[in-house]
Amino acid sequence: MSALLPNVFFADYSVFSGDLFDVSFNKKTLINTINQYSYCIAEQDDEFKKALQKSDILLPDGMAIVAASALFGNHKIKKIAGADLHQFLLEDLNERGGSCFYLGASISTLAKIKNRVAKEYPNVVVHNFSPPYKAIFSDKDNQQMLSAVNVCKPDVLFVGMTAPKQEKWGSQYKEALEAKVICSIGAVFDFYAGTVERPHPFWIRLRLEWFIRLVKEPKRMWKRYLYYGPVFIKLIFLKKFKILKTNRLDTNEAL
């Protein structure tokens, strides 16, 4: 991540702490998000962890990350969800007549996204491609995706393949992609298409979006919040304890 951006560093990651309005996207920019779930998965998946660490901008997408940043250095940052990033970029593209590309999801979901963008952001040119649904892409699959994007040369590439596949893919092919901004936004594809309803802004303001998602999709979300929530807390406190212990030893040696 660029040293010129407002960032806070904690628990092995440099996390964006500013406002998207202050960012100048004048060079190729890879944007990812981090939340308690992705943090825990990255602790078990080194490739995923490196992909997040290589982000030009790593957004704090969750109140757990906001709280953890305060624990590590009394940093005050605000949550910026993938949906917030998506809206921000579409509004910017609409103002200047830019283009975007949606890579991921089904053909029907992509069609719904394109129709909604046409109504809400009529000045934005939309392209898309639905990759095959599989755990590992073949070389042929990857080449098809690269070709589809690079023919269009979009200002913004939205990648929605679910974590950690989307972050790994974006990091691996960043230099080969002819797009100015590359961002992994996962569930936002379904939220925006309307195939999955995002919690009402009322719950988001109360910082209870996670709870409403859990209630609505218990089978899919229980492990993310009820299992990985405590795991995240444990990992963060162990990391904090290790830092305190190291600092204490350094102080004693100095004396």
C-alpha cells in the first residue's frame, strides 16, 4: 500500500484509514477489503495473506477490524464496506462517463446488475463476463477472463468470485489486467442485483449488519460470525500479547 495514503498498521496489515474522496486513482490500483472472517482465513492461507498485504488499498470492512485497530494503537478508523466502495466508484464513473466491468457471478445476476446500473448510472458503460463456477481455474479459464477484460479496457474492474479466490486472482493478474482500478467486492454482486437483500441502513448504522445477515442466512453465515468471531478475538489478543511481551523484553535489555 502506498505510504502517501492514510493508513494504520496492525496485526500484519496496513489498513486504509482515510476517506475514499481523498484518493487519487491516477495509477493502477488494487483494492481489497478485510474483515474478521478474511483475517482468520488468511492466518491459515499464506497466499491469501500475501494477496491482502499487496493491496494498494485495504479497506476495513467490518466493525471487528475497526475495534482491533483501536486495540493496537488507539487508531480511529471507519468501516468502509465493499458496497460503499462500489457505490462510490459508480458515482464517480457516472460523473465522468467512465466504464466498468463485472467479472464473476452468473449470467442472470450480471444481467440484473447491468439493468440496474443503466437506470441509476446512465452515463456508465457496463461490460461483464461470467467465469465457470469451479474451485480452481484452468489456464484457459484465466486467459478467457483476461481477454474479456482487456478487450474492454475498463476504468474499473469489479471482481466477485468470493474470498479468498477473488483476492488471489486480482493479485496474481494485476499487472496483466488493462484496468485502472481492480477491486474485489464479493457479495456486493448479489446485493446490487437483488438476489440477496442487504440489511436495511438502520441496522448498518447500529453496526448490526452482521447480525441481520446471520438471522437471514443462518446456514451460510453461522460459521463466519459465531465461529470465526471468537477465533478472531483470540488471534488478535495473542498478537497484541506478543507485541507487549516483545516491547517489555526490549525495554529490559535497554536498561
